[in-house]
Amino acid sequence: MPNIGIFGRQIVEPGLGNLIGKTVLAVALLACRRGPYNTIQGHFMQSMYERRPQIFCDVILSTSVKNIIKPLARGLIIFLTVGTMAKTKTRKATNPTPFRTGFLSVSQGHRIYYEEFGRDGGTPGTMLHGGPGGGLNRKFATLFDLSKWHLVLFDQRGCGKSTPFCTDSLAHNTTWDLVADIEQLRTHLGFETWFVSGGSWGTTLALAYAEAHPRRVSGILLRGVCVLEPYEFEWLYEQGGASEVFPDTWTEFLKPLPPSTRTKGYREIMKTYRRLLADPKTRQAAVKGWWEWESSVSFLIPVPDDTPPKQATSLALIENHYFLHNGWLKPQQLIKNAYRLKGIPMTIIHGRYDMVCPVRTAWRLHEALPESKLVIVPNAGHGMREPKTLAMIKKSLAAFTKHSN
């Protein structure tokens, strides 16, 4: 229910009373502000003894009407405009509620948790979360016009509400297991085809799935592309790449490692981290070092990290597990097989100053698929929450639904 804050207090009115009360409130306040201060006195009171609180406003007039009419009219116009904008902002800031949730039993004892948003009969689509190990994020649903979409979000193996969790999930947890899960989920939901999108690791998985099942993909949206090739790991996990831009947080990343390992290549660094993450005695410090490094370089202007400890643990362990195995991908596999996606509408969005996934990868993918649309956001890093990146994602999603309808 909408609230109006008045000098630290809240006055809440349901239904029509809410609209009338807020109108009187805003008009009187603006009139007091813009008109003669010695002519109008506003008095506001909330009844605490009734189930339907009301507003009482005494307006004491001590001068001619002409001193009051203009401020009142101005106040009413401003209130109606600002009030509408405030309501819209509130709605967008609230994470949508799924209309259906469930678990899907997949192979080797794994169960995948999923949520459905929008409406039955809408354009089927999914947005694959990052990591791997990040878990679904309901904020993804705010990017979609849910009156037009049937959106499915799910926790990949080993994270979120999917079971088994984290360290117990690493057996039978590979890129190709996840690709099979996505296809099984599509079949389970009865979609003939669906729109596949993702960010960061989600782009890797989206490409792997789409190249394996191109006839089941109606469109693709990728944000912050990575394809798990050696140059990407060297950039992020060796001295000489992102470390040159963020030497302070790179030092923190190296702290859990023995001094003899800190100057070695990314594979030795990852192997040492795997040992530290597997040992309960050193896991906490290793999780902190691993995840705080990635989160610290994810935005053009760094933002405080609010990742819960459980999620940071699954991110660190599962990322390390996948990266050590190059995602079970052959060299340049996703770029070489991009030809399989010809004819599928694709938009690639990438921040110019992405420190996690170099923009070079997005450019290579676009070269392999010249009919794709590449948008390099000039003032953005890696994170989805970069303002211009968010705007481009929403614009691309709206354009797809307009075209498909």
C-alpha cells in the first residue's frame, strides 16, 4: 500500500480515501510552500483508533482567495504528475512474484528448482543466471514485460534451492549436464521453442544450449559474453590483466595462496584455490578471496557487494570446479559452432570496460555471426545493474516481443 511520509511520519489511507487524502495533503503542503506562509496553516492528524485511518486537514484562510488559487492549482498538477511517477517507480522496484514454482528431477539424483512469471500463453523465455553457482534472481523478471512473457527462472545444479547443494553437487555437474537440464525443463513445461537469454556465465550456457538445440530457440540475448577460453582466464586470474587496473583487490585475492603460487599461471592458482575451498579449515578465507575479487571488478564504478555468504560459497566452489575443466568445452568450441545459430535473432550487449569478460569475446562472436546485433555500451562494466546496460536489455526484450507478435 502506498505511504506518504510527512516530516518523519506516515499517513496511510486505503482506496479512494488514499487518493483524496494524498491530494489534499500535497496541495496544502505545496500551497504553504509557494504561497504566503502567514496565510495558510496545515494541520495533519492520523487517527490511531479506527481501522481506516483518515486525514484531517484544517486550512485557515486569512487573506484573499487570489493568493491561494494559483498555489493550489500548481500543487494539484505537480502531485498528479509526481504521484504517477512514484507509483511506477515503486512497481518496478518490487520483485515480481512467481505464479508457479516447482522442482524437476533430472539425472543422477539432482533436482532443479524453477519459478514461472508472467502468464500462461505468453512468449516462452528463460534467463540463465551467472556464476556458475549464482542461483536464480527474481530481479531478472523486472526486465520483462510480464503481460507478454511466460518467463522461467531456475537454479542450476548445486546452487539456490536445487539439490544436492554446493560441495555435494560437484559429481555429475558439468556444462552438458546443465544443457540436458534446460532441454528437459523446456519439455516439462510444454514449450515448443523458447527465448534464451543470460549474462556472464549465463551466456556461455546459453550458447552451449542453443548450439546443441537450435530448433528449440526462438531468439537469444547475451549480456557480458564469455566462452571460457584461456585468454579470458589469463585476463581475470593471472597477473597482467584485470590485476593491473585493480591491484588493491588483486592483492586480497592472492592472500590465501602460498607466496610461491601467487606469480604462477591461472591453472596453478585455480588448483591451489580448489584445495583451499575443499578444506573446511581454509574454505571461508578462500571463498572470501575468490568471490570478493570477482565482485570488486564487476562494475565500472565499484558498488558494495551484498552477496549472502551461502551464495558466495556456491559461487566460489562451483566456478572453480567449472573453470578448472574449461567448462568441459573443446578449444574455441562455442565460436566455431556459432554457425549453427544462423537465422536465430541474437542481440549481444557488452560493457566497453568489462573487467571480468573482455569485450574481445563479444566482438569475436559477432564476427562469427555478422547478422547478430552487437551493442557495446560505452559507459559500462560487466554487471547487469549498470544503468545503460539495463536500458539496452529492456529495449532488446521489448523489440523481440514486438517482432514476434
